[in-house]
Amino acid sequence: MAKPNYSFAKRQRDLAKEQKKEEKLQRKKAAAEVGADVDAEETNDEAETPKDPAE
């Protein structure tokens, strides 16, 4: 029976962990960009429509 190649298994785990970390970073970037876009739209809406001080 062949003995297990632990270094190969460790390398595969490390690659999977690195890929998962990269995907998480990409999701965070995308969420931050979407959040920034929403905030920018809200501030633009407020700037474009002045409030009537009489109200």
C-alpha cells in the first residue's frame, strides 16, 4: 500500500485557503464599491433637491 503524501495534501489545503481568502477579499471590495455608490447617489439626491426652509 502506498503511503500518504502529506506535503501534497498540505499544499492543496494551503492553495484552497489562499483562494478562499482571495474570493472573500473580492466580495468585500465589491460590497464596498456598491455601498460607496449608494452613498454617493444619496448625497447627490440631497444636493440636487434643495429643501424648502418654510416647511
